[in-house]
Amino acid sequence: MDLVALLAIQVLYAVASLALISVGLAIIFGMMRVINLAHGEFLMLGGYAAIVATSHGISIWVAMLVVAPIVVGLIGIIVERAIIRFLYGRMIDTMLATWGLSLFLVGLTTAIFGNTTVGISAPLGSIQIGAYRTSAYTLFVIAIAIAVLGAIFAVMRWTRLGLIARGTMQNADMAAALGVNPPRVYAVTFGVGAALSGLAGAVLAPVSGVFPTIGVAYVAKSFITVIGGGAAILSGTVSASALFGTINQIATFVTTPVFGEVALLAAAIVLIRLLPQGITGRFFRRGL
Amino acid sequence: MNGRSLNILGLVLVSVTGLAFMLLTPQLAELDTVLDLTVYMIMAVLALSLALIWGFGGILCFGQSAFFGLGAYTYAIAMFNIGESTLPFLLAIILPAAFAALLGYFMFYGRISDVYLGVITLTVTLILFNSVNSTAGPEFHIGTARLGGFNGIPGIPPLNWPFNKTAAIDLEGMFYLATGSLLATYFGLRLLLASQFGRIIVGIRENERRAELLGYDPRAYKLATFTIGGALAGFAGCLFANWGNFVSPTIFGLAQSAQIIIWVIVGGRGTLIGPVIGCIGIQWLSAALGANQPSGGSDLWSKIFANAPLILGVILIAFVLLVPKGLVPTLGDIGLSLVRRRRAREQRGFEPQQAE
Amino acid sequence: MAAALLDTRDLSMHFGGVKAVRNVNFTLAEGELRCLIGPNGAGKSTFFKMLTGQLEPTRGQVLFRGQDISRAHAHQIARLGIGIKTQVPSVFDGLSVRDNIWLAASRLNSKERARRLVDEMLERIGLVDAAERLVGQLAHGQRQWVELGLVLSTDPELILLDEPAAGMTHEEVLKTAALVREINRSKALIVVEHDMQFIRMIAKQVTVFNQGSVLVEDTVDNIMRNPQVRDIYLGKQAAA
Ligand SMILES: Nc1ncnc2c1ncn2[C@@H]1O[C@H](COP(=O)(O)OP(=O)(O)O)[C@@H](O)[C@H]1O
Ligand SMILES: [Mg+2]
């Protein structure tokens, strides 16, 4: 029984962390049709932002939940203005340029921070589930994922920004028809997506540590979650994370973490083959 | 000068320089240089494999390193088990080709769009990397060959003359082999592209729907192209395993895939000589940057300039934004417009005379 | 009785809520030339796309010489002998005119023969002088001719032309009409066109589409006198 509860928490954690690392990318892909291959590096930068901030005496909570998203969000806006905006409508060129950006950011952080893993210790202790112990931080990550998804839901559902976002998702010209300034919408969207990635990277930093090439570990997983999910940002991210997270965790449990990951990637390829439009291209079409 | 004679001139130029380079280098250069040049030649074969798939076939493959790595690992593993290189050499081409065919069947017959093609090939590369990387323990072996995980496989025996185990190829022989392979690949692809098959795959790249409406099945042509590209990359991988007598999972890595893409972008899609030039140029640059490192100071700027990923990233971004066609096609365009302008000037020069 | 060349049964195409084509029963005899008219959005292009395998019908069947091709791939249908000139010219923009035609001619012919056929076709569509130019650099009218050359070079039994005279000068329209009549000596054709003058020059029998269905089918003269056709056709044209 306790084992079941533990496994349930671990599955939930896998789903939550997958949703967390993917949601920023999902926003950028869902609203702008931009595939950002530097997404993993945005997560990595979030981790570094949190670490640098804590080393300057800022509380770890503030560093993770405030500093990291702001720093990475600003970087996102700069990137959108400097690179992405010249490439709208050229999906493949955008992928290539952001791949270049990814290499650049890896190189830059290596030059600044060196090629070693920096850690921050998880700020919460452990909790007891029957005979097993698990880290309380696991529950915190789950809570953060729920909070982030809830906040996106609220914004999409009840604010003018959300209305614009939904409009752009369904029809790119609609934003213009609504009388909004699309360049500003795009810059803001990209910034928000980047900020959420920064947040995710910072929140996961105590679990995984931070090093310049950590983005590689994130990028494929978040991609397949987003593409597996399809165009609808929220329901897509949630459904694909649930599917892939569960597969990953169960395969990990049965074999090793590495094969858990391999199972996840293989499942994703099969899913893309079966549902080229993603889960939400087939189901929950009217979702957010 | 019309297009045809320009074409022939290009061919002659490439053959003469290529042959001269192959025959003279070992005579004139130090062995170290010859060794470095060998790996450039091998990588150029790899660049050509993507030049075919992407530049002419229009297939966005972000995982060309998967076939490269598969070729290298196949050669290594087969070599430890067999000991004589004829069969391992063939397997190192056949296995990646078969894998490409399988993957290609899955993608093209599933009508997966360009963007997803990129993501799938990337994902496959990562799966291979993760799997091979985690096989460090002694329990992971194929026959007598241990996979070695992230440590890689050292001490791979070199190629020998077909069916003659005692006649192993030495370092200089490796240079001849690599350069000869590059020239053969280049001219082979020229022939392929001039054939009906080659013209059809370019037609499919230009307008897939129209090709279909003329009765060509794009899926079959793309599959064939992808398979040939996989075989070539595997071949390059086999040569690479020979060159360093060593393979490790990093050759499946994203960094390796990115490199191949950069070579092709920089040199130019839709040309063969472009990616070869791009490959050699970028590798030379990376080597020069790497060589900076020990002597360079420890301040940030010298760290930045000694940092290959950083510079490569900047190059990739700059080319996508500023020179999206790549060097060779862009230079071609500039040349053409210069010729046109001169012709126009000449004509203007003639007109008053005629009027007199 | 000679079997029909083409036969559709209850052919329908729905895009979500939009019923672009509904329950069309259409028959074309061997060697026939038929004109298809109807206001914009009537479903003519969608109908053509189903005939050529570019769209899979929501419902119904397409029979070509009695064979059901409604679920066949576009390239299979092309090999059976249906060629199409699409409404928006679909050509190989990055290739020369000669290479364009060559790609079409080389599927069925040996190298030598294909080369000769290309030269003949260049002559026929009047683009000998532009043979080495990139198709993407040609004027709209010329690209239409290239596409026509592509279609003819695959030697189909049935040729579908979607607004072949659109964007052409009066002179070119006359030339196109002459070419269509000449093609019709050996092939069956379905031609979508708005230009009534053009239709008069080529067709006897006309089918009128409206809102996805066949409104009437009659001779050119009767169609032009039909007040219902005038209303839906000219009315909507004027409005558009
Ligand atoms: N791919 C598509 N998706 C959604 N609606 C379409 C699509 N293609 C055509 N339509 C709609 O189907 C109707 C018929 O279009 P079409 O066949 O192009 O008409 P026509 O060629 O007679 O002008 C139009 O209302 C058009 O908007
Ligand atoms: Mg139409």
C-alpha cells in the first residue's frame, strides 16, 4: 500500500516536472508556431539565475520564483527582438537559428561558469510514507506545476490577454483583427514562455544540479511533450505530460532511469506517427 | 559561357585539385598534418550525406549523426568479433542504411511533415545516445565486443585489404582511402543527381504535389534518398572509427548533429561542393579555436574565443539571418549579377556605335 | 453502349461544417469535352481535387473506366491517366522550363524520346526561347503554359483544366481555346472557366455547379439562356 502511494507520488512528480519544463515551450509553439530549440538553454539559464542570486544572499524561494523567471523572461524578449522576429513564417529557419542560439548559450555559460555541475540543496526535508521516505521537495514541484498550469488557465480564461492568446492560437490574423499590435503580442508571448522556462529550470535545479549542457537533457522531452500534445497549450501539455510521464516513471521503476527515458522517447515517436496533429489535434479540440 | 560549359569547367577543376591534393599531400606535409587532413576528408563525406538528403532531397534531418555513429559502432563491434575487415566494412554501410530505411519508411509513409521530421530524427539520435551511453557495465557486450558506455570502445583494429588480414592500412593509406572516398562520393553523387532519379528528387523538393500529379510517388523517392544518405553517413562513420581507432557515444550527440547541419548551411544547400568547403572550413576553424585554449589567458574574452560551441552558434545564427542560401550559391549569385551588369554595360557601349 | 470514362456517385466533401461538394453524380463519356461553371466557392476546385486524389472524399465514389479510385493516391491516379492543371499554377519554380517539361515526359519515355518530346512540347506551348529560364521568373501567363505543357507531356486520357484562361491576354485566350480543341481530338477534358466567350469557343455540353451541387447540365446555348443560371452565376459574380 505504501509502495503504491510512493509510486503514485513518483508518477505524479514525473508528470508535473514534464509539464513544468514543457509549458513555456508550449506557449511559444502554440501561439507563435515557433519551435525554439534553445528551450533547454532557457531552463539552464533559469537554474544559473537562481544559483547566482542565492549566492548573493537572496532567499532561495525568491531566487527560484521571482529572480529566475524575470531574468530569463528578459533574455527571451531580447532574443525575440534580435533574432526570432526576422524569421516569422519560416519555421525551419527559426529552428536552425534557435539551435545556433542554443550552442551559443552553452558556450557562453561554459566560458563564464565553467564546465562543472553546480548544485543547490533542496530546501525542504523529507517526509515519511509508511516504511518509505520521500523528499518533501517532490511535493513542492508538484504543487508548483499545478499552480503554474492553474495560473495559465485563469489568464487564458478570464483576461483580455487570454482572449488575444486564444484568438491567435486559432487564427494568426485574428490578433490583427482585434486591433492589437501583433509584434508586441509576439514579444510578450515569447518573454512569458521564456520566463516560465526560467522558473521551471530554477525549480528543478535543486533536483538535477545545473551545468551548461543540461539543456540537452530537457529539450527532447519538452519537444515531444509539446508536439505530442498538439496545438492547444494547456490541455495539450497536460495530456501529453500525463501520458509520457506515466510511461517514463513506470519504465524507470521496472528497469533503469535511462531506459525509462528511452521508453518515453520511443512512445513519443509512435504517438507522433499515429496522431501527427498531436493529442489535442484529435481530442479536446476546443480546449485551451 | 553557358551553364553546361561552366559545369564541365567545375568538374575539371574539382578533379584536378582533388587528385593533386590526394597525391601530393603525403609527400609535402608532416604526418601530423596528414592525420588532421584525413579526418577533414572523412567528415566531408559525412557532410555530403546530408547535402544529398537535405540540400537536394529537401528532407530535414537533424539526426545525421545517428547513422554516422551507427556505422562507427557497427564497424567496431563487428571487427572485434570477426577480426578481418571486409565484412565489418560492409556491415558498417548496410546496417545504417537499413536503419535509415526503417526510420524513413515510418516517417515518409506516415506522411509526417517537415518540422516533425526534424524533431523525430533529433529524438532518435538522443535515444541512441542515451542507450549507448548507459552501457558501461561488463554485462553489455555483443559477442566479444564490450560496448563500454560513456567510455567508448578503444583499440579498434584498422581496416585491411579485402580478405587479407595481414595487409592492414597504415596512417598514410588511411589518408589515401579517406581522400579517395571523398572524391568517389562527390563524383558518385554528381552522377546520381544528373540521372533521372536525381532530377526527380529535386523536382519533389521543388514541388511535391506537382511531382505526385505527374505520377511520381514522393514517399518512395524520399525513402530511397534517405537510405542512400544513411549508407553514406555509415560509411563515413566506419572511416572515422578507423581513423582514431576509437568510438564513443558523443558521435551520436546533438553537438555532432549540429555540426553537420552547420557545414551544409554554411556551404549552401543544393550544392555538393558547398558543404565540403563548409565542412573543411568549420573544422579548421574549430581546430584553430581549440588550439588557442592552452596558450590563451584565463580572462573571459579568451575563454569565449577558445569556445567552439559559442562561435559555431554565432555562425549558425548569422548564416540563417544574413546568408540563408549559404556561401557557394550566394557567391554564384554575386558572380552572375556581375556578369549581367558587365553584359549590360557592353550592350550600352554598343548602342551609340550602332546609332552612328 | 460505350462505358463512361468517368463516373462519380454521391461524391461529397465536407470541411468541418462547410459542405464544399455534396452528392455530385457526374458522368463523362470517352473523348468528351465538358465545361464546368459556377460562382466562386461553388466547389469546382474541390471536385477536381477529389478526382485527382488530392483530397479523400468524405462520402461517395469516383470511378475511372469502372475502377474505383476514390481512395487512391494522387500518383496512382496520375499513372492511370488523369492529368490536372490546377487553379493556382503548380510548377517547379526552381527549375528551368526545359527541366519542368522533361520531368513530365521522362516518366513514360526513354531518354532520347523524352528529349525529343520536350523540344516538341516547347514548340507547342511557344516557350522555345524561354526554355532555359527558371519557371519562377516567368510571367503568370507563361507559367500557365508551362503547367499545360507538363500535363500534356504525361499523355493522360483525361485532362482537367482549372481556369486555364485566367490572367491571360485576349490573344492568349484565343490560343488556349485552339489548343483545347486540338487536345480534344484525342483526349477527354473537363474545363473549369468563367469566361463565357471562351466556353462558347470550346464546349457543347456545360455543367453548372452551385453551392456544392450540380444545378443543371445542358448545352451551351441553353445554359446561356437559362435564367436560373444567370441569376446565381452573374448575380454572385457581380457581388464578388
Ligand atoms: N482545404 C479547405 N478547408 C476548408 N474549406 C475549404 C477548403 N478548400 C475549399 N474550401 C471551401 O470549399 C468551398 C468550395 O471551394 P472551391 O472548391 O475552391 O470552389 P471553386 O473552385 O468553385 O471556386 C469554399 O467555400 C471554400 O472556402
Ligand atoms: Mg476554384
